[in-house]
Amino acid sequence: MNAMLDTEKPAVQISAETPSGKGAGDENFPVGSFLLPKALCPHVAKFYAFARAIDDIADNPDTAADEKIRRLRDFDAALKGEPGYGVEYEKAHALRASLAETGVPTKHGSDLVAAFVLDAEKSRYADWNELLSYCELSANPVGRYLLDLHGEDKAGYRYSDALCTVLQIVNHLQDCGDDRRELDRVYVIEPWLAAEGGGIEDLDAPKSSAALEKVKHRMLDGCDALMKDARKLPAALNSKHLAMESAVIVRLASRLIALLRKGDPLAERVALSKLDFAAAGLTGIVAGFFQAGKGAA
């Protein structure tokens, strides 16, 4: 392990991370919950820690874009085992060791890095397909990692991709005001706003304009279409543990779509309640247990 962390860089170096203080408890959806096999939870925790570290770099408003990109690419190099990256990249080293132990490829971590590099380079999205392509890097690798960790068939990627993309887009809608205000980053599709007579400046208002409301519903319509595949995920999985976890998350995603339909993310925080989590947990655990292994068709 010491050899793995040897460094050719100067002994004195600023931390590679820019921690936000956020953790698993701040997420919309369960991260490594008790439903997953106990033996796999430490591996999930290492993947989450790596993802949290690089996400915090990308979202730090006080770090210049070129510095974000440098740090992110260094994390990717450390993840791939390139020489010259020391203890300041400990989360990348820990994940690399975990991936080697479990036989999961580094690609999923590298794809997340690519997404966050894109966040540093790009702040607007021209159409739905462009946003989906971003989600392929920023969200879908998480589901693919979990499927690979559980030894699932890669045919299940189709269904986990749909669910992960939905989770990403609803999160974009939840945070649309904060993303614009803090990072001038806009995932709401700009030409759609323009077509409705609005503009990016609509996100600066204390409540949603009619144009922004229409675009929100149009994006949620896209999420509803993706949910047709997402709901098939539990049945596509052989692991009852992962099927139960997935069934819970499917229900939480559906509930959040419904809340966003009614709520205004500029005027209030549209979020899941404890009751939402409890209801999804009770129904999802049972459904996932019995759906596992039945096949998605």
C-alpha cells in the first residue's frame, strides 16, 4: 500500500479536495442502505466517497474552472494507478483497491470524472439528447457500478440507466435556482425556455415564470417516459437485496416527479418527506423481494 501512495510530486502540496461537508445523509435517495449485502457496503462507501470528493471539486464556486479540471483529471489518473499521486488522492486509491478486489472496472469512476470536467467546461444544454448524454456520464455510472458489484447481467444497464437519468434530472430541477445563482450552471433546456417566451433570467426570479413551468413539465414528461424502463429494473436483477433497494428508489423517484409537478422549486425546496421515505420503503421492499429474477420483459 505504501508503494501505491508513493509520490513524485513535491512533498508540500495543497489538498486535492474541496470538501463541502455534504454526506450520504444529504442525498435524495438511499446511498448504501441496509438493504444491500453487508459485505458490499464498505465497497459502496468507497465509491460514494470518491464520487462525493470529485463532485465537491466541480461544485466549488471559489475554484477556477481550469483548477477544477486539473484536480479532477488528477483524481482520474490516481484512480487508474498512474504514478505520482500521493495521499491527497486517498479516496481514489481506496476506490482503486476496492475495484481490484471486487473485479469492477475503473470506467465507472472515470466516467464520473468526465462528467464533472464537463461541468467545469459547459454550463448550458441545447436539447434533451444533449442533457441525456451528460447524464450518461454523471448519473448512469452509479447504477452500472452497483450492477457490476452485485454480479448482475449488463443487459440490466438499460433499466438502471433510465432510473439514474431520472434521478439526475429531477435533482437538476430541484436545484435549478441554486445552480444558476451559485455556479451560473443551467440544466433547464435554454431553447425550450426561449420557445415559451422565457429565458435563463427566469431562474433568477423568486418564483417560476409561466415559461419555466412549461419547461419543467416538459422535462418531467421526459422523466415519465424513462420511468417505463426504470420500473422494470427490480425484475431485471437477480440479487434480491439490490432489487429491493431499486424498487424503493423507483418509488421515491415517482413520488419526487409528482411533487415537482405541483411544487415550484424556485419558491420552495421541493423534497421528499419522512413519510415519503417510509411509504416507499414499505412497499418497495416487498415488491422488490418478489420481483427479483422474474425478468424485465
